[in-house]
Amino acid sequence: MDGECVKLLPQLCKVLAVSGKSLPDDTSLEKLLDWFSGLTNLGTGLVEACPCLPAFISTVIHNASPDPTILSFTFKLTGLLAATESSFKLLQENSLLLGSVFDPPHRWQEAGFWDDPCVRIGWVQGIRAMLQHPPALHFLVESDFTKVLLRLQTDTSLFVAAAANDVLAHILVTQSQLSGKCVDMEREEKSSIGKTVTMDADVQRLALTLGSSSDYATVVMAILEHVKASLVSKENKERHQTLQGLRLLIVVFGQARAPLLGILLKAVSEPLEALVAEGHSQLHLLLLDVLLTAYSCSSHDNPTTGQHNPTRDQVLNDPDSGQPADSLISHMLDTYKPPELIHAGAALLRRDHRDLSHKAKAAGLLLLPLEMITGLTLPGTQSAGSAEQRCSLAELMNSKTPCISLLCVCLTHATLLTCTPPDVLPCPIGSLVTVILSLLRICSGQAPISPIGSSKAYRNLIGCGKVQRCSLEALTALAVSPGAAERMSEVFSVLIEYLDNPDSEPTVLHKSYQTLLKWISVLPVPSSSIRDTLGQDLLSVVRKRVCDVRWEVRDSTVEFLGDLAALSPSNDSAQCASENPLVCSFTPHLVEALQDPESYVRASAIKALAQTFTLGWQQGAAPSQQQTALVKQLLDILSGDTEGFPRRAVIRYFSSWFSLWSQNAPGLPPPRSSSSSSSSSSSSSSSPLLLTSSVGSVLSLGSADLDWEVKVHTLELARLLLHRALSPLGASASLSGSDAASPRQPAPHPYAVTGQWAGPGGQGEAGDADPGGALAGLVEQGVLAVLLSGLFDCDRPVALKACGLLMDLRDAVCPTPAGAAPSAAVAAVTCKLQGCSWGKEVEALLERAGVVANGSKGEGSKGCDWTGDEEEEEEEGGGSVRVCDVLRSLDLDERLSVLSQSSDHVQNSPLSLLQDILSIGDRHADPNSQEVIVDCY
């Protein structure tokens, strides 16, 4: 423990113990407990190391009027200190447990503190923290605190009740393993006080089987009797107790193992049967959850392998464990009313119940409302629900709210039907798709094929966006299911109708686009007739939607066009044009969308253009006047758009373009700036010239942007340029690692294609590489300026990314051994510091390292002046430094270490927390002092 913190703890305890001096922010106390807990986990004995803590506890407990918040904190702190056996004994010897902190609650009730929920929950959580060893369980039994926990389990405060449930479940499941360690000791203590324990045969068998102490058997018996009593309670005022008892069973059944599971099942089987027979509608789903939790073999059986536990299976199938779950679940499904019936079917499939007959029945239940509302006959629904249940369901569907609710439940869980075995779901997937399409038609105003008795049911669905969205989501999920392709033409027809419907909501249109993309992605390649028909229908629909008055619709349409282009499996422009005529036809509309008044639409249009430029921007194709104008328009957006979304999209556009060009031309030399690329025009196509002539402006504008995300995306473009320049030098290991979490290995662009590294023997082989030329090219392009600007940026993500890239550059071009001299070609590369925002920072670092700027570039040197005036540079001559000197003087390793720390690593510390809490005393001492802001989460 920090010595400074140890010195401050006595003062802190004094401040907290003073009556009426509560903290302005209670989370600081929780943070203090977290610190104490962390020290305990490290093996620090807090009671021995900090004797002021027991004294603090004694002061608060004996205070006549403690602050409720401080009292609750004291309960939790005492439980935390008593979590180890050694500290537990010390606290017990000092009389700080029984008769002090954890006195029977009536003491705190008489004092008027027990009515405060924070006091009750503090008491419960203190008990929970302490129950980590058998002596603590013995203390719980001896103090008769089990009854208190059982009362709090039905507390009016949900937080207190949940905390009590957690403690009781912990006792049942965890203490069974701990209590067996001290059987003999506890029996001796029991006999010494003349206390006897009465146990029924089941609990005695449990204690004997687990090798547990009589303390554990006593607690188990008390909890079981309480739960059994809560389950058989029939008065409405006690229904809350029944609900809490069921919630406790869910928690325990989810964690218990044999033989505890078998004992618990037998103990509560009769009350559960009685509850099922009574048919309380508000308990139906909770009861089903209890049964599914208890009787299903989930991955919790074996956390390591995820396999089922044979011992658990044996317990569940043991007739002595009580009524089998199958009969109870079957009875519930036969007696449920329609709303609970549908929810029960969904729960059975969601929990992956292993009984195939129940799965088949659940599948039929989910299909039943869809069949009734559409009038279509579905196999597998004949045995779903009794005649009475069907009549009740048909009547219920005439009411709008329950009808919509039940249909959404069925549609949301429709995808689970595809995961069931074919013999469990006799309904073909194609029939299910047909039913959903019929439901979509009903929602758009078409009458069903064979409506149920009253037309009210389907009239309630006309224009219902909730049912439409759920139907489209289900249709999207079913696209990849076997047999769904048979309904492909019908699916496209309905989706086109929705896209063309003027009454469709924007969210419904968005879902329709997503569903259409999913079905297009699974469209068989030979289906040219379907593609032609679909393309013709979409042309008229999208032409209207791209000019919709609602910006959400325009945004969805533009996004759809980009995603449609991304589905193309080929980079050949002719083939792409034949496969995506829609995209080619609407590229001018995407360009027009760059002027949209809504920034989201402009950003989506830029992204869509980045996904579609493969159709006409292939290497070797001369840039047209429209393409040149587009680049200028994008640069105007980057320099003048008032919203950040479009500017970020522009940087990502150029990153995607450059990445694609690098991939298609891995053997070409790295591109240079416009001033130096004319000599190499014969070896490069016109398209790369248009790209490289723009990169400098993009880097300059992006690095100077006020939006930190724009600067991060600019650094991503710089990474791609760095990647291409350094790959011939064998620097791939440092730039393209698989660890995406490392600051030196930034994650690739979401839709940018990573370029291929030049392999051995190729044009980019390390033996033929020119490190000096590569470094000079990066300086000329402005990559180095972007990296240095980002390194000194005030936004930590920007500085962190720039630091990692500079380290990659340093490791690639500068020798690793300390004092080693770089090659002559690399040493000749210089840069100018004058006129740069980061120039003074670099100059200060160079001066500290003893590096002086050259008076001139020197003969044969390669350099760059970022002032933009070469004649003025020749006249002034000063401020030119070698790039290697800059990279070595930045102390990048130390910077990376600092930047990698969290932003609050200085202020958010235990010492800072203690100092903030101590300042409370000063505030109370001086009434005129300002309120103290305490360090909190």
C-alpha cells in the first residue's frame, strides 16, 4: 500500500465518522471500497495494516446519529474486512461483528435507520462480502440472520430484494463447497452451546452427501421452507412473495449441481405443481422460466467444455426428484391463455429446450397467429393449441394492441424456427416466407386470401410500421435458409411494391432496402431473367426515392446504391456495369447528393461513390472531366463543409481509392506529389496522376481539421502511403501486424482494401530498395508533416496513432543500434521546420538533444520546405534538419508509454481520492467555502 495513503487514512476515517458530514457524491465511497477490495485481493491484510479502520467502524456504530450513507458504507466495509478468516477472527475478538455492526436489525429500526433502503442494502451486501469461509456461515446461523435475509428477500425495494436473493443463492450454491472444511469444528461448537438442529430426511441426506456441516444444513432447511411457503401462498397481498420465491429458484437452479439440484427439485416440486394447476396468468411465464432453468442442460453444466453434465441429466430424470418437467410444461401449454401461450412457445425455442415434442408444439404455436391472420394453411399448426385456445386467439386478434403484439413476438422468433430439425418443423421454409409476404401485403392494404371471421383483425394491421419492420427483419434472416430461394421472385415483387409505396415510413423503407440487399446477395448467378426484371423495376423506384422530400429516405437510398455496388464480385468495369446497371445509371445522382442540405446524406453519398468508383476509375482509364470535377468537389467539401460527417467521408474516400490502386498496381513505384510526378507519367496511368495530385491537399486539409476523427482518418491515409513506401524496405512486419489493439498497428479502414506487400524477388525486393528515395517521397507528399502534426495534437487518439506510425518510420529508415549512423541516402533527406505548427516543439527537442539545424541543405541533399516558398527558403537558408535526427530526438518510445495510459491516470488515483474526501472536512469547517467536487467514476 502507498505510504502516503496510509498516512491519510486516519484523517479520512475521522472525517467520515463525524456526525452529519456526508459526502456530496456517494460514488466516492464505492470507489473507496473498490480500492480496499483490490488491496485485499492482492493479499494485503487491511485490519493489520490499517488499525484505523476497526476504530472507524467502532466509532460509526456507536454514534447515536450516524449518517445513513456512512452507516451503509460501514456495513460494506466490515463485510469486506471480514472476508478472510484471519481478519474475521480479529474483528470478532474486538466485538465488532456480533453485538456491534451486524446487530439484529431491530436495533437500527428502533433508531430510525432501517427504513432507509441504502442502510438495508448496505447490511445485506456486508453479509454477502463476509460469506467467503465456513466461520462466517457459522456466524450467520448463530446470529439467526437467515430469517432477516429471508424477510429482505421480499423487501419493497427491488434493489434490496435482489441483493438478498443474491446472498441466499450464494449460500445455497457456494457455501456447500466451503462448509465441508470445518465439519468437526462446528459440530463441537454446536454441542458446546447445547444447540440442536432439526432436519428433515432430505436435508439430512443433502448434508451427508455434501459432507457439509450442520450449519449449512440448517440454512438450507430454512431457505427451502421459506420458498415452499412463498409458493403456496394464495392471498393477493402475498403474491409479491411468490414472485420473489420464483426468482430465487431461477437464480439457484441456474447454478446448482447434483446432488443439491435433486434435493431442491424434490422440495419444491409439489408447490410448483400447485401453482401450475392454479393458473395465475401473472405467474405463467415466470413459472415456465423456472422449469426451463431447472430442467434444461445448458452450457452452464460444464463451463470449460460447454458439454452437458451427465450427473445433472441423471438428477433431472430421477423420478425421486419430483414431477418430471415434461408433464408440467405440457400442462401449462394446454391450459395457457393465448397471450401467455405464444410467449411460452417463444420461450421454449429461445431457451433451446431439448424435448423435441415441446419444440414442435412451440413452433406450431408461433405459426398459429400468422396462419390465422393470413388465411394460409401451414403444416405443423394442426396440433398447436386446443379448439378453445384457437377460438380465444381468433377473438383476441380482433383487438389491435394484442394482435400487433402477438404477431411481433411470432415474427421476432421466426428465425429460431430455421434452427430446429426438419422433423420438428414440418412447415417448409418456403411456406413460412409465403406467409410473411402475405402479412406484408396485408399491412400495405391488400386483403388476405382467406381472412378469419372478422375483418377487424387485418384492418388493424394496415399501415402498421411495427409489424412491417418485424416482417422485413424476419424475411432478411430467412434469405439464407434452404428452400427460401424458391420464393425469390415473389420476395422481390413485394419489396419493390414497398419501395414504390408513397405511404411507406422511412424506417420501413430502410428495412426494405436492407432486405432487398440480403436477397440480392444470395441471388444465383445464372438468374439473368430475374436480374433484368429486378433492375428495370428498381430503376424507376430508386429514381423517385433519391429525390424524396424526406432526408431519411434519401439517405437510405444513397446508402443502398453504395451497398449494391459493394456486392459486385468483380473489379472488371464492363462486368460490373452489366451486373450493376442501376449503380452506373445513378452515379450522377450520387454526385448531386454531394450538395444535399443534410450532412448525413452528403456523407452517405461520398461513401457510396467510394464503393462505386471501381466501375470507372480503373488503372489505365484516363480521368474524364466529370471525374476531375468530382475530385475538386470533394476537396471543397473537405475544406469548407461545416459538418464533420462529410469531411470524414472524404478522407475515407481517398483512403479507399489509394488502397485499391495500390492493390491493383503492387509493382509500381510509390506515388509522388504533383510537382514530381510529371516525369513518371509514362509509367503511370492518368487515374493515379489524378489521385497523387490530390493526396497532398487531402493530407494538408485533413491534418489541420478541427474534428479529431477527421485527423485520425487522415493518419489512416498517411499509413497507407507509408505502407506503400516502406514495403520494399521489408517493413511489413511493423506495419501490418495482426494485433489490432496495439497502438503501433492501427486497425485497417472499414472498407479500404489492404494493399499487397512486395514479395521477395519482385520489383519491391529489399535488395533493390531505395530507402533515401522512399523517405524523400514521404517528405514531399507531406506524410511526415501529417505525422509530426498529429504527434503534438491535443487529442490523445490522434497523437497515439501518429506516434505509432512515426515509430514504424523510424524503425524502417533509421538504424536500431544506438549511435549507428544512417546510410548516406537517408542522412541526406532533410526537412524544414519554419512555418509549421509543430516546428517549435521539434526545435526544442532537437536543442535538448544537441542537434543544430543545418545552415543549408547541403550538396546533394533532398528536402522539403513546408512554407511553400522555395526562393525564400534559398535566401534564408536556415531551419533545415535531417529527418533521422528528428525521428531520434522525439523519444517516441517514452511518448507511446505516456499516451497509452488512460487520460485520468494522474488524477484518478487512490491518493487523489483520499485527498478529495479529506477536503470535505475543510468545507464543513468553513461554511463560506465552495462545494467540493469529489473524484468519482
